[in-house]
Amino acid sequence: MDTKTTLLAIDDEPGVLGFIERFAQRYGVRVVSRTDVRAALAEVPALKPDAVIVDLRMPHLSGLDVLRAIRDIDAACQIILMTAHASVDTAIEAVRLGALDYLSKPFDQERLGGLLNGISKRVERRERLLEVDAEVARRFGFCGMLGRGPAMQELFDGIRRFAPHVRTVLVTGETGTGKELVARALHKLGTRSDRRYVTVNCSAVVETLFESELFGHQRGAFTGAIDTKVGLFEHADKGTLFLDEIGELPLPIQAKLLRAVEHGEVQRVGSHDARHVDVAVIAATNRDLRADAAAGRFRSDLYYRLSAMEVRIVPLRERREDIPYLAAAFIREVTERLKRPLTGMSTTAERTLQQAQWPGNVRELRNVIERACLLSDGKMLTERDMLAAMSPSADTRSRPWGSAPSPSVTALDPEYLNNAQRAQVEQALREAGGNKAAAARLLRISRRSMYRWLERLDLPHATAGQKKTDKRGRGRGQE
């Protein structure tokens, strides 16, 4: 039988393990048996069992110790405790710590069978949900974008209808909403799809070089102009020019841009001759250009020319119904690329994503999912994985330490999230006095994940000054 469910059985009695193996086969459950509890715990991160059944009384570690350890490694793993010495107090403690059930030896076979059947069905249901999410992603995907809700479906429908006819489009939306994807979709579905698609980020061009970049220059037009250069408008002739962050364009250039857009005329720097071009212009911005035009920060005539057809992308917080499907698509993409055996996310993890504010929108969600996949030790992403991967601005929960990032910092900074994580880890280590286990608890991650963070962020395993004194008065690094 092709089984998808793995049960790790830990008991120092081989006879008990043999019975569990034979019994579990009836329910299509693969059993990995271990008599050494410490060796079994060491295998959990690599084995990624769906459930663990462990004897309460084991040499070196008790079943409750194992329960706590596995909870730190993989919070989604189901744990069953078994014992020949049952007590009410122990059973209560086991349930309080999150055990699925507490079985007495000899086993009630009907009860054990019910537990195994339930675990198998949970795994099958998880697989089906992942397949459903994948099917939804395929069905509701559009030119690299995904949206099941009415806002995105309306956007997709508008792109389909207008792309073949429009020559000037303004795409507006917050950072990370996917403005460039919309621009590419407009080009792909338009009449110029077989022509050149040229992109320029207006916020990344030095102000003094804007005119030369857009319209070109003649040799000797200014110091350093040793050759004649074709501008981006001429380069995109008969095709599409995408002007990203158009709101950053200097005012002196805006008048020349208006003439290029309206009349198809460009003039190279240092030349008296106007050149005619046929270019579809798609501009994008995360600013309110109408307000900027009213305040004199942007030419109103250029704004009205560009916004003849305006496409607004709603922020992720206004289409939360799409979050589970976006997350499922990102998990599938990341796991395929990183060769990680992740099958999805838990209900609490999904709820955590739904409750976040997402100031960085889809780009931020994608980054969080990728970090969570890297940090996770289990088969499913858990709430703890998501919280550990989130930047403070995305997390809706109050944190016992640390502060939110400056509102002026945006997801456009590629180092921002790494720097935020580094600051979190360093502060947690300081508050924990250098104790990595305590710092991991502050961060709500496992100790194993803590070491991964230290390696990924290139932080020393023992921070300078984070020492403690042992009973003999000698300083030693604290683990």
C-alpha cells in the first residue's frame, strides 16, 4: 500500500513496537520504530513524522519530555503517549502540553485504531486541500497574478478588455501589489506583444541623466557624451515603454515627456531635430498623483494625459480572501525550488496570515512564505513558523520586546527585512542574557531554528559580552 502517513513509535520494549507496526499496517500507516529515545528525537527533523507514539517511562527522558521536545521541533506533529502506569494527573498534564491522546497498556485496539485512522484522514485531507489550492491557483491565475476575489477578477477582466485598444495607461497601487505584472499583462495581451517591452525605474535614474536616458543624446552634447546614444523612447519604438515610479520624474523632464506621449516626438540632447516614435506608454506609481498635481509636485496636464486609462490595484488587506491561495502557490513554488518536503500550512498559520496587515502587500507575503519554508522543521508551516518569518510590521500580535520599524522604511529596500530580523535576534539574545534557548522562546521558534537564523544572518553563536559566571566564578559562554 502506498502510504502518506508516517508514525514514529518510541518504546524500549521491542514487542510493543512490533505490535504497533503490525496494527498500523491495517490503516495504511508507515511505522518507524526506535528503542533509543535520544536517537529518535535526533531523527525527527529529517524524518518529519505526521505523528509520534511514545512510552511515558523511558530511560534518560520521559514521554512528557519527548512531548515538549517535539513541540519545539514541529508544532504540527500529533503526539500520543502510552503507559502501563496510567494516572489522572499525568493524563491531564499530557493533554495540557498538547498530546493527541493518552493510552494505557495493554492497548484498547478500537481506540488506537480510531486514532490512527484519524491521523491518516488528517493527512489525506491536508493533501486534498493542497491539491484544491493548486487547482484554484491554476484556475484563477492570470499572467503571473492570482486572485479569486471580485476585486482581482474585475482587474483581470478590465485588462483583457482594454489591453488591445489603449495606448497610454496609468497603473496605481501600493508598494508590492504587482504593478509591473499588470504592465506586462497589458503588453502581452495588447497588439504590440511581439514587439519590444522596455522598463525604466524612474526612482533609480540620476536626475541629471533623465533626459539623456529617455530621449538620448548626440555625441559631444555634454561632458562625457563621447558617443551618440539612442534614448529609451526610440529603443521602444513600435513597442511598449514601462515607466515605473513615474511620480519620481523631475518636473523639468515632465514637459518633454508629455510631448513624447501626446505627439510621439522626442528630441535628443544636443540635437535640433525632432524624431517621431510610436510607443505605448504604461506608467506606474504608488503615490497619489492627483494630490501631487494639485500641490504642484507633478504636472497636471501630464497626469490627465497618463490617466486617460487608470488601473488601480487594491492592497492585499482589502482582498484577504486571496491570501490562502497566494500562500499555497508560494509554498508550492518555494518547496519545488528548494526541494523541501512541505505539504502546506496549518489552520492557525493561515489564520495568522489572514490577520496580518501586509504593508508590503503580495511581495511581503511572498518573502514571509519563503523565510517560513527555510525556517520550518516540519511537514507543514505552523503559526510559529509564520510569526518567526514575519517582519514586525506584518505581525498583528503585540511583541514582548522590540519596536515596529520606521514607517518611512518600505519593502523596496531589499535588506530591510533581513536587517529587521537581525535586530530581533540580537535584541532577543540581549534580553535572554545570551541564552539561545531562552532567546528562541522569546522569538517563538525552536532552538534548531534559532541556530539556522544565526547562520543565515551571519551572527556569532555567542555574542560578545553575553557571558555568565558559573558557580565557581569562571566566565563561560552561555548556550
